[in-house]
Amino acid sequence: MADTSNVTEILFLGFSQNQNVQKVISALFLLMYTAIVLGNGLIVVTIVASKGLTSPMYFFLSYLSLVEICYCSVTAPKLIFDTLTRRKVISLKGCITQIFFLHFFGGTEIFLLTVMAYDRYVAICKPLHYRAIMHPGACGLLVAAAWGGGLLHSLGQTFLIFQLPFCGPNVIDHYFCDVHPVLKLACSDTVLISLLIILNGGSISVLSFAVLLASYAVILRSLSSRTAEGRRKALSTCASHLAVVALFFIPCSFVYLRPCVTLPADKIVAVFYTVLTPLLNPVIYSFRNAEVKSAAWRLMRRRAIGEGSR
């Protein structure tokens, strides 16, 4: 960072300065975070431990659930802790680290959702070639590409922020560090960097969303030749995926596809893609699936029987 930087810590304003309101927020987010870890963790364990859930769809879903846990863990624990203290503070290095992991897991999730849309396209539109196209090696490469894409995106965003000088003030009207709020604290011209940040985050969102929409447009066209039962099953799976995509992409687009300015609504909007999407993912995408529910119940019964026999 530039030699003129003298800010070593950053203060969050959070959602409210009222102690009673903060206690309610702390309890609410603690419940949601616990549900996120338990729900998505159960999906990961169920898919890994169940011999019947071996299709590529479940392979990608297990990684999506893992990413959801990691993504929410970047912001939620810090928020829960901060609501119990009067001074909500993070070091500048910790702030930049939070930005790195926020965009790493967020970018990985975007690419995973795109990969899952491609998987559904192949399964519905090319069913006879599905196993040949989505073989284990290809699935592994697609997941690795999603992680790699998230890493490259995050490195780009973090590098642009890391080189800026921060001379004060050091107060952010948010509950976590992100590029737009932190950019406002820089004491240098940030026009070019703001543009690069928008191009980096915006291009990924726009291209991924375009691929998602194209995939589902082709899928919907192909369903006209299917039986009523086939259409029902395909639409059920696609509707679940589209619900997750909408909950994640729409709030992200509101925040990152605009000039680098902060709005009072950003804190509420951020809750949708950092907390609500990971919270609803098990309900929308997994526990509506009969195979996942059945496998989860079998796993829990085996655990209960194993504990009871000790």
C-alpha cells in the first residue's frame, strides 16, 4: 500500500446503534447462521455418504452447499460478535482479507451456478450423451474451473483495493467490508479503479447470467416435445435452480452493476446474497428433492441406531 496510509483499523456502523435492537439482530443472525451451517452441512454429508446420490447434479450441489457455508462465514460470525459490542472494529488487513474471501466464495458460487445450469442443459437436451459429456473427469474440471474463476476474480478486486492509500476517515456505514464502502475511504483519485472494479465484478455477473438465461431458454424450448411427466420433473428442477439464481444475482446486480457509490439500502440488500440465499438453498434446492430427503433420513437413522447401540 502507499506510504501515505495511516489508517490501521476500520469502524462499522452496523444496522443500528440501539443496544436492544442489536441484541435482536444478534439472536436473529445467530439462528440463521446456525441453520445455514446445519442445513448445508447436512447436504454435503448426505451426498458424500450416500451411494445413490452419485449423479453430476448432486456432485455440483455438494460443492455449492460447501461454498454457501464458507461464503456466509465470511460475514455472519463477525456481525454476530459486533452486535454484542459497542465498538465494531476490524483491522485494515482484516478488512482487505474479508474482501478477498467474500469475492472468492461469491465468485465461485456464480461460476458453480453457471456450471449447474450447463449440467441441466445437457441432462435435458442431450440425455443420450449425458454420461459421456458429464463424466467424472469433466465434472472435476468444471468444479476446479469454478474455484479458479472465483480466485482470479477475488485477486483482481483485492489488488485494486490493496494499492490504495487510506488516510481517514475510517468509518463504514455497513456491517462488513466490501469494495464500494472501502473505496470511499481512500484518499486518492479512484475513478479508474472504480471502473475496473465494476468491469471485473460486472462482467462476471453479466456473462454468467447471460449463460444461465440462454441455457434455460434452450431447455424450455426442448420441453415442448416431452411427455407431461417429463416436463413436470424438468420444470421442477429448473424452477428450484432459477429461484436460487434470482435470490443471488438480483441483489448482487443491484450492488455491483452500478457506479461505486453506497446507498442506505445496501446493507439490507447484502443480507439477501450473503445470508438469505445460503439459508434458503437447502430448502429450495435440496429438501424439495425426494432423493436427497430420503438419503438424509436414512443417514440420520443410521447415525441414531449407531449411537443407540453404544
